[in-house]
Amino acid sequence: MNTDLQNTKATVGQKGSAPAKNGATRYNETFLTPPVDVVEDAGGITLYADLPGVDRDRLRLQVEAGTLTIEAEADLQVPPELLASHTEVGQPRFRRVFTLSKELDTEKVSAELAQGVLTLRIPKAAHAQPKRIEVRVA
């Protein structure tokens, strides 16, 4: 069976545009693509995204027109007694965009963030659920 989810825009280390909190578009920002695992079962899909250092208030999830967008900003605190001599990523921003199958019920998406892992559950729509057909003996 198909995973019902397609990665549409990989933005690893690329500069791109994304909507800002005020609705304006931000240009030329670098985003990291979080690693994602997708598991499908008869009832839908579960997506696990690694978002280290991200708090709930810095996480933005949006489903619009069959597209799932994950955007997050990590808050990595450096202890005051340490001085960074080199940093690869100053304040990491994550972004990942997926195209969702019409078989998924985007009205019933649930999300949980725990210990740097985002868990999204997207059930299949009623019309896409497996149906058992009863056979009567005549």
C-alpha cells in the first residue's frame, strides 16, 4: 500500500521563503530538514519528526489544500560559563512540507511533542477505511 504522504519540498540548508508570524513572507532564510519516519497502518499514518530543542510555542503545524507544513525554531541554550568558538547553526529553524493523500482525514490530525520528537497521527478518511463485507448464507 502507498504511504499516502509525499515529501514535496526538501529544504536542507537551502534558502527559501516561508510565511512569517505576521503573515508576511520571509525570504532568504536557511532551514534544516528534520529527519522524519512515516509509519502506515490500516487506520492511517503516524509521522515522527526529530525537532531537538523545539518548544511547543515555537512549533507551527498547518494543513492547507492537501499540504502539511511543519515549521519550528529551536531554542538551544548555551550555559553562561561556556563560550562557543565555532557554531555550524546559530539558531536552527526547521521546515518540512508534505503533500497529503485525499484518503487522509485532515480534520482529525492529532499532534504531540515530547523530548524533541513530534508525533503526528493522521487517520484515513471514512471512505478510505477498510470495510468488512458480511456474507450471508442462503
